[in-house]
Amino acid sequence: MDLGCGFGWFCRWAREQGAAQVLGLDVLERMLAQAKASTADAAIAYERVDLERLDLPEARFGLAYSSLVLHYIEVAAPLRAQIHRALVPGGRLVFSMEHPIYAAPTRSGWSLDTEGGSAGPSIATLSKDPAGTIGTTLNLLIRSGFTIRHVEEFCPTAAQIAADPAPAEERERPMFLLVAAQR
Ligand SMILES: C[S@@+](CC[C@H](N)C(=O)[O-])C[C@H]1O[C@@H](n2cnc3c(N)ncnc32)[C@H](O)[C@@H]1O
């Protein structure tokens, strides 16, 4: 299943990689309309669902995938529990999200009202980011019963920036957090 499937590109790619059936979930009708228009495959189903009110069948999916969606979800704990329950034992959750450090307030903003003072914020104060931290993200998975398998903090390589300078700021702080976990 693809949580927040958008235009459904991953659903189609998963089928190309051999998935028997794929379920794409998204809350926006216009995303789903485009996904359906781009898909000619009876083994891919799309459903309009708000991930904050998800009710999935138990032990049904081998892979739960989500690309750049989970940082929008406010009720994080129930969703992680739902996903864990919906995976078969050994099933994987693989997701990307906006990196908490990228979403955190700027250094100058933090230095105004944190113990970092004029020297700037300490690591501890940066971790007060209201959008969550790497720790809260990973601990939530662990508390939901997942085993963390891999964590990646995406940064473009120097060669990639030479080819396209647009993401250069991602060299200063990672923009994306990618996590693989297992039931
Ligand atoms: C940045 S797009 C990513 C789309 C797709 N996963 C991709 O990588 O191209 C975020 C998607 O999350 C969906 N989304 C945001 N909040 C959602 C919610 N509460 N329930 C379901 N989908 C949601 C949006 O409709 C949108 O399609």
C-alpha cells in the first residue's frame, strides 16, 4: 500500500517490480483522479482516505510505503499502530518525510529565546522543534512494535550539485529523512 499516493507513480512502479496488488490511499480527490487517469491496471486500486482516520484490515500487506506525507499527519501514533497491525509479520514500512532539522526554526530564530543565547542554539534546543525530532520519529516506530532497519538523511552529492545547483542548501542540513522499518 502507498499511503498518500498522490498521482500514483509508486503504485505503478511497485507493479512493475512485481507487486501482486497495490492499494493507493490519498485524501485529495484531484490527486486520485489524476492517479486513476494515469493507471490502466486492474491490480491497482485507489481509495480516498484521510490517513488521520485510517482503518486498515489486519495482516494484509507486505509493504507499506509513504513518500513525503507523514510529516503532514498530526495523529502520528495511531497511524503507526494501524500500519504495524496491517502488515504481515516481517512486512516492511518504508517512508520518506521532511527532515525534522529542515523543518526546525532557523538558527537566528532559536537564538532569541533559547538557552543557546548569543552563541546560538545548542543541539538540545534545536531538538525542541515542534514538528518532532529524529528521536521522536524513530521512538514512535519502536513503541509501535517496529524494528528499525535503515535510516538515511538524504543530502545531494557534490557531483549532483555541480550538475544542478538548486538543492545546494541541502548540503547544509538534510531535507529528507528516509526510514525502513519491519514488523
Ligand atoms: C508531497 S505529496 C506526495 C505524493 C506522493 N507520495 C509522491 O511522492 O509523489 C503529499 C500527498 O499526501 C497527501 N496527504 C496529505 N495529508 C493526507 C491525509 N491526511 N490523508 C491522506 N493523504 C494525505 C496529499 O494529498 C498528497 O497527495
